Amino acid sequence: MNRRTRLPALGLMAALFATSFITAAQAASPGNDPAALTRIRDTAMTSDYAWERTADMTDLIGPRLSGSAGAAAAVNQVADAMRKLGAKVTLQPVKVPHWVRGLETGELVDYKGRPDGITQRVVLTALGGSGATPNAGLVAPVIVVSSFDELKARAAEVKGRIVLFDVPFDQHMADRGLAGPAYGQGSNFRTNGPRMAAEMGAAAALVRSVGGANYRLPHTGNTALQDGARIPAAAVSVEDAMLMRRLAERGPLRMRLVLTPKILPDADSFNVIADFPGSDKPDEVVIVSGHLDSWDLATGAHDDAAGVASAMAVFEVLKKLDYRPRRTIRLIAWMNEENGTRGARAYLEAQGANAGSHVGAIESDNGVGRPFGMRASVPAASTKLFAPLQAALLPIGAAVFQRQDALSTGDLSGLERAGVPSFAPLVDTSAYFDYHHTAADTLDKVDPDNLRRNVAVMTATAWFLANVEEPIGRANVPAK
């Protein structure tokens, strides 16, 4: 194994770290004393570190799709920032997909009642893993379906046509705290619709954008298309999906579609791993994390620059307080969450045998709206252990502790299946899917006060897990 790929033994790491992040003369850890949790909360609430790191990643780098120069720059930027805090940084190599967006245009060229000389532009964006049209594009009839059942019922019509999956995002669910399930319902059509259409002989597949705030913004995302059946696939704006349905109800509809993405050979990249070694249980690990990569339409401020920055700020807060945890706190800035989760798989492959030494893992990847507390996949009997943490977060309105059998959070799902309890900030996501995976996910959408509250929740939780006396138990993910 290449020396660069190996995560150093945590015991050795602690010794290396003693002269940088933690001084030999430092006092013993205050543990989970209520006063210590209060100080962590209050220090986080006065820190602008996460905001500054989010601004660096979004304003100075911009989009960070896996395999891109932006993704590579983000690796260096985060690694350098953690070294400045004194952290021992390891770059874990990861081979990542390298998909490049090309030209993307759509035009309705024929429909019942069309005046001579009139065509209508469709606002769209290619989906991850999309195949390409000929350079000049393709022209084909469009059929519009509302479900997979309807697609199957109209199978005889699919071959050689462009299939549009017109399935609305349920904003009513999002407004009532169920944005995640609403997104799951919609993204199922984005992920699996193009694959099913390809298997039935479609010329191309379109998906109504999965999200709210219908301002003619297309929302990108990944697909389950496979080599050998990569038809052109794109997301169309909500308004254009609705227009296409209305025109299709009048009579036959034809469209010219130009998509010229390329799939290049896998690229070399890295997870950024930084450790804050524990004082007396350095071999036990608590992860704090977010993902480095973003889609390429915007700067990925909520998804997930602010999540990475919140995890980075955990170290900054504890250094400012001169607090050393009993267990090791490990920051991971994951690579390739958006279109492959290769970073998570690489870490699981390297550390899966040590899953039992991972006490818990936190990931912020749901935007940084106002936090109300934490979600966690701990055993039901363990929830009472978190009362001191809840008490510390109550003054900032973040005392909810929501237990679930499994969070299935992207980068943590493998560790969770291996028994590592997952944690994720419980945040207001009612507006998150307004700009998720769109050109509008920019720094101005991040509220600095909400970001500080997220840092407080993540830091207090990481500290609590790193110092809790009683075992919190293991995740027990139900079999599918």
C-alpha cells in the first residue's frame, strides 16, 4: 500500500499531534460537564470561521464537480485550512467519475396550432451520467407520463421518442417538515426514469425538475444510466414541463434536443481527513463531515460547502477553547457524494474492519437552514443519554433529538450499515429544494446566524460523543 494511502495509527497520531494542535501542558478534558457544553455552544455562536470557509470555497473556487479543477482546488483549500489549525491531515486517494457537461438546448419545433415560423425554447440542463445526442441534436416526438405505471402502460409508444416524466415536487410536504421524503419521491423519477426509458428504447428522457420555487430554473442531479444504454437525459424547468404537457394534450408534440456531455476516464482525487486525537481513548473515533464536491451549475453553497465548513469549524471552536476530547474527533471532507459516493466507499474499504472503534459519525448535507436539533440512528434505549446535550442546545432552539432506525445519509450509509450510529443536524429544509442542484445555490442563500447555529449543534454533539461515559450502542439498520 502506498504510504500516502494509509491512515496512520491513531495512537501514533496523538503523539504527532501533541506539539501542534494540543500542547503537552494542556489541562485534562472538562468532559461533558454542562459548563463545558455551554461554552462550546456560546463560542460557536460568536464564530465566523464557518462563514469564512464557505465564502472561500464558493467565491474563490466555485463549482466542484468530481474530476474537475474546482474539486481539486477544494481538496487543497480544506487541507491547508486544517493544517493551519494544527491538524494532522491525510489525503486518502479516490478514483472518481469525470463527467463533463457540454451544450444543452431544447426547442419545441412542432405542435398543434403552431404559427408558421414559431418554435419555443425549453429551459433544461443535462443530468449526471447523461448520454449525448449527435452534435446537431435529435428531433423526435414527445410523450408525457406521470408515473412509472403510465410509462409501462404506454410501452408501445416509447421507442424512438423523447419521454418526459412530469411529476410535481410536493411543496406542501416540504412546508410541513417533510422536504426529504418529498425530494425522495421526485428524485426517484430523475434517477430511475431515464434508465427505464432507455430499456424501453426511448431516444431521450426528460424529467420535471425536482424542487420548489418555480422560477424557470432546471435542477440537475444524477441518474442510474449505465454504459451501453446512456440515452440523452435532462431536467426541464417546471414551467416548461407544464407547457409541454399542455401542448401534448392538444396533439402531437415534437422537440429538437441537443445534449453533448462527455464521460472521461476516472480522475484522481482525495478525501481530506484530519484528526484531533483523543486524550485517553485515541483509538475510538467520532466523525464530523460534509462533502467537498458539488454540481457544476453553481457554487454549491448549501450543498455542501457550508456543511464541510461547519465540520471544519468544530476544530476551530475546540482549539479556541483549548479543549481536548477523550476520543479522537475526525473531520472527513468527502469526495464524490453527488455522482458516485466513491469517497465514502474508499473510506469504508479502508476502515470497515475498524467500524467497531467508530463511536458515531455526523454529516451535514441537508443545507444549513435553521437547526432544531439532531437526528440519530442510536438504539431507543440510548436516547436518554443525550439529555445533557439537549439541555445545552435548548437556549438556541436546537434541543430536539429525533431517533430513527437508519438515517441513510449518503456518505455515512455504509458505516451505518456496519453499526456506526449516524447523526445529522435536523434543519429547516422547507426552502432548501428551491435552489438545490440549481444555478441559484450561491453564498447569498446562506444565513450567517443559521450557519453559526449549525456549528454549535455539530460541535456540541461531536464533543458529547467524544466524551460520553456510557456506551451509546450501535446502529441496527433494518434489512431491506
